[in-house]
Amino acid sequence: MSTNNEYTFVIKPKRSLWDVNLRELWQYRDLLMLLVKRDFISVYKQTILGPVWFFIQPLLTTVTFTIIFGMVAKIPTGGIPELLFYLTGITFWNYFSSCLTSTSNTFVTNASVFGKVYFPRLIVPISVVISNLMKLAIQFVLLIVVWGYYLLFTDTIHPQLSLAFMPVILLLFALMGLGFGLIFSAMTTKYRDLSFLIAFGIQLLMYASAVIYPVSVVAPDKQWILFLNPLIPLMEAIKFSFLGEGILDWAYIAYSSVFTILVLVIGVLVFNKVEKGFIDTV
């Protein structure tokens, strides 16, 4: 405290749900980067293969899907090579699911830190989203290698100019995963069983989000039902842009965008409310 009784830093209780200090988040950007580094390094720090697991996990999942859904169930992929079709969907789906599941445990896994040190609590879930983006970048290298092979040596895929909008689609995936994660993180402070349901539910949601099949296999007059799932327009946009197979409808993309913003706002408000007294219930 200075001699003229003016404090250099003041911590005040939040009195409103809308009291989200974005400027304070920016002031703690160094902490954000430290948390990102921690999340990224700690996952495979004491493993034998280390970061190689970033490649092994999507590759094994892709091979499994190719055998089960491609060779056994014979689910059509719209003329796209099954290996590339499944790898494309899995790569982006893993990012969304990781953002959701990791942020959904924010209060539970960080209770000891939150109870001792002050910093904007939103820093933690945001750091998870960014660290998962770094993991996606590594897995994306594998996708580009496989995608490049089929692009150069076969005539089975036809990339579209909408590839330029993929950063926007990726941002929507991130924000939707963050929004849902914030909502569930607030609920898991009281209901721990919810964390198990989330892990199970995310698997079911994958099958309902056109990851392992193209929407084109459904009758045109029934497709609108699938597109009520806000994840499907994003997934189909990715397939259309990278592979030339899929449905790119900007009206549905707009619907997904509005849904994402709504979920994110609700998530931040709920998170903001629960963080005031979560330490008494965790």
C-alpha cells in the first residue's frame, strides 16, 4: 500500500453474474501461458513414447474404425477412402471432446490451487482449450501427410475453396467445447457422478455427430433432423472442405455459430456464479 492510502491492487467479490473482467484475464496472460505449457508437457512427461502418443491415438482409432465400420459394418463413406475419412473426422472430433471433458473438471481438479491463490478462474479452462489446440496441431501433421498422399496420387478427394474458412470452424469447435465444459464444471462441483456420465455421453455424441458416416447416406428429406445437432454442420463443413464430400450449408453454419455463442455465454455466467462459493462444496 502506498503512503497516500491508494492500493495498487484490489480484490473485490463479484456481485453480478455479468461481472467478467476481460482486462484482468489479459493481465494474467503470463500465467495462462505457464498453464498451457504445464498441460501440454505433463500429459506424456513420464511415458516411454512421449509426444508420439499424439500420433498413435488417432491412428489406432482410425484403424479400428476402418475395420469395424468400413470392413465389417460396411458403412459408406461417400467414395472417400475410409482411412482418410475416419482420420479427418477423428482429428477434429478429438479436439472438441478434449476441450469439453478437460474443462468439465476445472473446479474438481484445481480445488487445492483455487483455495490458496487468487487469479481469474477462467484462466484454467481457457488454458486447456489452447493446450489442446497445440495437440491438435501435432495430430494435424499426421492428417496432412495422409491427405497429401491421396491428393497427389489418387483422384478420390477434391478439396474446396472453403478450406480458407477452416480456422473459423475450428474456433466454433473450441468455443462450443469450452461453453459446455464450463456448464458441466459448475455442475460437477455438487454432482461428482456427472464426470462419469460426461465420458460416456461424449462417446454417444460422437456417433450422433456424423463423425463415422456422411450425412449424405440419409434421405435428403430427413437430413434436417441431423442438422439440429449443431456439431454436424461443422463436421460436414470440414469434410466438404478437405475431402469434397459433405454438405456445406452456410445457414446451418450460422445456426451452429448462434448456438455456440449462446452456450458460451451461459457457460461463462454459470461458471462465474459457481466460482464464488464452490470451495464449500468441492
